Amino acid sequence: MYWVTGNHDPLPPTGCPGETVDELAVSGITFRHIAERLFHGPEISGHYHPAAVLRARGKKVRRNCFACDGQRMIMPAFGVLTGGLPISHPEVSALFDRSQLCAFMLGSNQVYPISSNDLVGMPSKRSKARD
């Protein structure tokens, strides 16, 4: 087991087995705490803890979510003390190819796939060229 360090968890909990790393590449996928803006490969990170807002039945529903465009995935917060930065926030949305971006919103018993077209506050859907 590997513990990828982060700003809130630089060390694993006491007694947690495994190795502590800053980042890890496994089968071509890089796991790191914070997404690298200029990275050009499959990447999984968590620092931003994305949240998505969806309009449903005339109300807005906000949930933590996985955000993914097929090359990059940013994981949600699972703790109650960690907030969520909306996918629509420029710091988060700039990391993704918006033409491929989708959210996987956390529900109480399952995860719901949501197209970026259905999310509130998203910039116009256009392809973002990676730097």
C-alpha cells in the first residue's frame, strides 16, 4: 500500500502499513496530491476536492464529486471537514478538457454520472487545449 502525501495528511495514520510517497506512477497513471497543470498523461489527484452543482426539479443540488475528462481525475473530499471547490471554479475547470469533462456526483448509496452540460455554472463547452 502507498500513502500519497498531501497538505492535510503528510503522514499516514499511526499503524497504517505501506510506504509514504509524494507521487507514484503505476501502469502509466500518476497519483499525486495536487494536479499538475502542464501534465500530459493520465493523472489522479485530490487537492481541490471538487463539487458539482446540478439543477434538479427546480432546485440546485450540490454534491462532492469525482471530476474526470478521460485523462485526469480529481477525487472528492470524503470527510466532513474538507470542503469542495466547484468544478466551475476557474482553478479547477482550467485543468480539464471541457469537451470531455463529466462529474460523478456522490449520493448516499451510489455515484451518479453527470455530463458537464447539466452542471450549473460551467463555462461554455469547448475543447481546452492543454498547454
